[in-house]
Amino acid sequence: MSLKVKIHEAMKSAMREKQKARLSTIRLMLADINRVEVDERTELPDDRILVILDKMQKQRRDSISQYEQAGRDDLAAVESYELGVISDFLPEPLSEEALVVIIDNAISEVGATSMGDMGKVMGAVKTQLAGKADMGQVSAAVKAALAG
């Protein structure tokens, strides 16, 4: 079953169970997916949908930190809930060890030797890690690996 079908099934379930907040978040997810599909005139594969959901997740994390800094815990709670709903459709995050292995493989694969090669390494790992790791953490780990 494709990821988009799973999201549609979750939407139907949220409608039946009258979960308004969950339904609203799922509709936002589908709207973003449909927007990209209409723009590109194509049916998106699961890996592209994961990239969209990962971007939505990052937006929620940024919003949560901004709301908390502004003392708006009510809005931060809404964003946290939405973050949890989006996370339900993403794969389990990778462990630190698995992340290091993927980064080391990418470094050797592209022949990276210095910080100047960071873009090549990030390009190689980005598709593998979409939805599985926070790209900010990946970037920091790549910098550490290339510096060390």
C-alpha cells in the first residue's frame, strides 16, 4: 500500500472517529502532496512524499521553537500535535550508529576529503535519509566526519 493511500485511509478514519485536529493535519498533508502533484503533473512516489512530509515536520519544529521563545505555549502545543500526526507517517528515525555508517559510506563513495566536498556528501545522503533523520543533525554529523 502506497504512503498516499495510507494517508487517505487515515483521513477516512479520522472523519469516522470525529478527530477534528487530526483530520485537519492530515488534510494539510494531502494538500501539500496534491499541490506538488498538480504542479508537476505527475503521481508522486513514496520517496518524494517522504520529502514533503519531512519538510512539513521541519516547519513545525521551527514554529514550535519560535512560539516557545515568544511565550505562546498554546500555539506551540498545536504545532506539537501536528508534528506528532506527521511523524505517524514517517519511518522510524535512524539511530546515531546507522547515521554514521551511511555518512561514512557516502564520504567514501564520493571521495570526499575536505569540507569543500560537503555538498557532494549531503547530496548523496539526502535521498537515503529523507524522513528518517533531521537534516540539520545530518549536516552537523557530515561536518564532524569531514573535519575529523
